[in-house]
Amino acid sequence: METTPKKGIQGLIENWQSDLIAAVSVALIALPLSLGIALAAGAPAMSGIISAIVGGIVTTLYRGGHISVNGPAKGVIGVILLGIVLMDDGSGQAFNYVLAAVVVSGAIQMLLGLLKLGRLADIFHSSVIHGLLAAIGIIIFAKQIHVAMGTHSDSPSIVQNLIDAVVYLPQANPFVLIIALTGLLLLLFHSKISYRFFHILPAPMWVIILSIPFVYIFNFFDQHTLSFLGKAYEVGPNLLLDIPDNIMDSIMHPNFGKIATIEFWTTVISILIITSIESLAIAKAIDKIDPYKRKTNLNKDLTGIGLSTVVAGLIGGLPIIAVIIRSTVNIHNGAKTKWSNMYQGLLLLLFIVVLSPIMTQVPLCAFAILLVYTGFKLASPAVFKQAYYQGTEQLIFFVCTMVLTLYTNLLIGLLGGLLLALVSHMLLARVPIPRFFKMVYNSGSNLVKQPDGRYDLNIKGIANFLGILKVDKLVSQIPSGADVNIDLSETRLVGMTYMDYLVDYLKMQKNTGAEVVIRGLDSHVSSSTHNRALKISLSSSVAKLSPRQIRLQNLANEKDYQFTSQIDWDTTYLKNFHFFEIRPIERKLNCLNGIYKDLNVSWEIADVTFSEGAAFTAETFNTTLMVLKLNKKIPIFTMEKEGVFENIFDRVMAFTGYKDIDFKMYPDFSKKFLIMGNEESEIRSFFTDDIVRFFENHQIYHLESNGEALIIFDKIKLARTDETVAFINYGKELATLLDMRKNKK
């Protein structure tokens, strides 16, 4: 791993080139999305750009993060729409009132950061937050689908907007719809297009660029009608983006005339809660994929984002948060310091000044389809599936919060979801209400330092989202690098949000070289096999092995392997492989270990849980993989079957310096597999005729070397027992082949 980049001006001087290159890609994504987010929120289009520019320039000057990107995000759409509706008094000042609420919420956010209350975001139940974001996704979809279709729904109800989208489909403007569908196809298939030219720009920019020719073909510049299947449809300038020629003309100022009303403070609190929770959650998510493992100062970050939000609100911008998609792109394109965020803000300013005449030729439906796609992802079936996978009760919290939000507003949805989670915990714990709160706030949890320097964190009573601040105080007393034993055996209930906190702490402490163990959950029951699912202790019964675990145990007994069904939180070694450098690993379990004695090669086969994607929309995957420790040096490379798992693997890995290596002597092999790595000559020497033939004759889709070991897996699923045996045989055959090569030399 490279040396951690320096901070401040030294970091600016040393890393300006890599930061600037990354910022170009980020700015190209931020330009269309910032405009689209503002339009979806019912705000002037330029308010999104102003927010992105301020988020880049102002936030960089005072921030706790190292590599995140700040600006407007989809999470703010719902709160701005809410504020405009609540404070619309017919004076035309609704958005100005909202700007005042933005300024006040930013000021409160600054105060929370200065008072070191950034951790308050941890007490919000994770499934409730996901339900809130799913509702935001549906709101975005319901509003923008009509723009993408060229229809209009007058109903203030989001549910009715969705119904109207189906009812009005026969009335959709085909000249608008064809542009939207072209953009949607591009978003869906951009990553699957192998032609390198299409990867020069990000997908959102291609959607914008390819929409412009349609504007000329259909002549959107003049108001007129076009005929399709004998029916006339209106097209004209009203379907195009309308932004001022001069950016100074876009500046708007807040109106504090509603500051004494309940509507104003409902908007303020809604903005404050959504932006604070999302920013802090995304900051922690970005820390997980930071290649230098730096940690965000959450309180300072909250203060910096609050300051930027105040500035943005004063000049007509939307609230500012940390943005996961742009931050991920920033990291993947080689950014090293916080200055990349400033560069993207300055580049956006340059782009909007230079490209303003072109942007006015972009149809609104092109921006709408970007938001429709984003909204769908926030509330897609995969999101519901993920909630169900985490436990039946989590799905209930998720759905109820989402529905309540859709029929009321974001603030009521959040509070209602939290209340539902709390009442459910009371019922599941089966204790009187006074005792329940005593078991939360006065449970007797303690921290004990052992003579050998190890710390025992004994957690007792009810461990749910209400008790996170209490355990955080105990954890703050543990020094970095100290070994920790976390004992949950005396808990009555352990909530998912609490487990999220403990696992995040475990990973953070392990990164300092410490050994951390979570134990005491063997007698707890759960509605899900998910490692962080809500757990209740109702008896002293010991958890039983599943039929699959019994088969693996029998295999271990028969073949003299070692098997453990317990969760192993130590997944540090897997981070040495590129695949897991950018994918947070949750855990591994059902570990089967053995040695090919005649080869002196050890192996492990385990079920690994990892996540892929953005913070709140991350999808969790389970796969069974083999780690083959070869006890010899080999080139570092990845090998992946062409055309498989496009949504999981990175086909474009330019940010790592990797490139596809073709073997002209083996054209069938090159067509079948994608080989990538830096040490091309060494890799070519490694792939001899016998190695190539071996891989051609075996069905393994992903294999990767870290220089001394290989990880191998077939599909993103848990392996059956017979497939596990096939893994063992495959590993032995490959290890034998490599050993024979070594002996020949």
C-alpha cells in the first residue's frame, strides 16, 4: 500500500494531478445530476449547480473527510418538495421561504457539529432510514415519470401520481418518450458496451449528449405540433431546460417571512434530519472504501457541511450533503486528498459558464429519465429483498416507514417508523415498559481492562438503537490497537442498528492491528440468518447446525479437515485481493480448512458476505470462495470469464492501472477469459500452455492472485457440498500443476 497522502497544502502540491484528473470525471457526472435533482425538487435548475459548486469549494476549506464529494443529492428532493408545498402562499416566494429554511437548518447543523453531536445520527434505526429513502425514491419516480412521458398529473398525492402514470400512458407524447427511452437504454446497457469510446464519458453525460440530436430532429425550438399515428402532439421550447445565460442571474435570496410558522420549522427539521443522517452515514461508507483507510472526523464534517449549506441557502442553492456516487467515482479515478472536491466545484463553475448555451438545448425528459432511474434504484425489488433478508421485522419497519412517508411527509414517516421499531422491540423483549427502559439506559453494561491489556466489553439488557450513545461512551475509552472481547451473552435483545454499530467498531479497531471478538449470541434466536439481524434471547438453548453445516462437518470429519460454523470477523487477508479492496466485507463463516500435505499448500473454503454499491442502496452478496496459499511467488493478476456478472465485476479497471491482456497463441482462451494485471511480461510467462489448457477445461469464472495466494469462486452463491468437494479437487489439481512447473525449473 502506498504512503498515506499528506494533508493540507502539502497534499495539494503533491497530489494535484491525480486529484484534478479524478475531479474531471466527478464534475461530468455532477453536471447533469445536479440540474436534474433541482428540477425534480421543484426548484430552479441552477440551484442544483450552485449547491454543487458551493459544496466543492466551501466544504473543502473546512471538513472532516478526506476524499468525499459534496453537493446536492437525491435525498434532498423530498424535503425541498415538502417545503415548497407547505409554504406556498401564492406569493411566488415559496422557494425563497425554503431557502430560509435551508439557511437555518445549516446553522443548526453547524452547532451540532461544534457540540460534537455527530454520533446522534447513529440512534436512527437503519431499516427506518432505508424505508425513508425508498419513499424518496418513489416520490422522485412518481414526479419525474410524467416529465419523461410528456404527461402531467395535477394530484398532490404521490400514490395518485403513480396511478396517473399508468392511466395517462396512452396519452404520452411519443416525441418526448423516445428521448427518455433512449436515455434509459443507455443507462441500463452502458456498462455492458465493450466499445471503449462509450467509456470516455460517464453514462449520465451520454444521456444528455445523445438527447440533443432529437431536439433538432423534432425541432423543439419552435412551438408546433407533430403527428404520430394520426394524432397531433405539442412540442416546443417549454420542453427544454431553461437556465439564465449569466450565472449571476441565477442567484436568489432567502425570505424569512415564514420563520414563525409551524410549516417553516417542519421544513427546517426535515432538512436537518435527512441531510445529517445521510451525510454521516455516507461518510462512514466512504471510509470503508478509502484505499488509505483514513477516518472522517464526523463532528467536523457535520460543521463543514452545515457551513456550506448556509452559504448555499443564502445565494439560492439546495442543501449540501456528502454524495456517495460521486465520492465512489472520485476514489475509483485515483483521487487522494480533499482538494479533488474543490477541483470538481471549480470545474462545474467552468462547465456551466462554457456549456450554458448547449445546456439550454437539452430536453427536460433527459434529466427526468436520470431521476426516474435513480428513484427506481432507491425502491427497487432488490431493496425490498435486502430488507427481508435482514429479517421479517426489518421488512415491516421498512415498508411501514415508506408507506407512512408517502401518505404524510418525511418527518412524520421518520418519527412513525422509529416509534414502530421501539414498540416492536418492547413486544419482542416481553418485559414491562418501565423495565424495558431500565434495561436500555441502566443495564449494567461495563468495560473492564484485563492485566494483559485486553478489554472486556460486557453488554447487558436491551441493546437497541436507543442505547448506542451509551455504548459509544464505553467504546471511546478503548485505545486504538487494544484487543477487545465483546460479550453479548447477558442481553435480552440485540437490535440490527446496534449490531451495525458493533461490527463497524470491530472493523475500525481491527484496522489498527487489534484482535476483536463478538461472542455470546449462541442462545439468541432470529427471524433471519443475516449476521446483523435482530436477535432475542428467550432460552438457554444452543443454536443448532443447519443441514448444510452438518454436511460440511461430516465432510471435515471424514477427510480430516477443520470446520467451524462460527462467524469469523477477521477478513483482513481478503483485503489483499483487488476484488475486495473496493467492496466492504461483512463476515465469513462456515470455514473449512485443510492442507495438501504432499504439496505444502494450505487452503480455506468459506462463505463470505460482502456488499456492492452505494451506502443506502448497497446490495449484499453471499458467495463461497476458496483461498489457496501457494507458498511461492506468482504474478498479481485477475482472471474473469468474459460476459459474466457484469453488474458485479469491474470491466473498466483503469484506476488500478490494469489492462486486458490477450494471448494471440490462444485466441479461444482470450475470448473466454478477461486477464488483467500490471506485470504483463510476468503474467505472460505464468500462463504457459499447460496452465492455459487447465483453465480452458474448468468452469471457474473468477480467479485472482495477490502475489502469493489465489482466491477462486464460481458463482455469486453459496456452494453445495458437492461443489465444495469440487473446489478442493480443483485447488489440488491447480496446485499440483504449479508445483510441477517449479520442479521443472
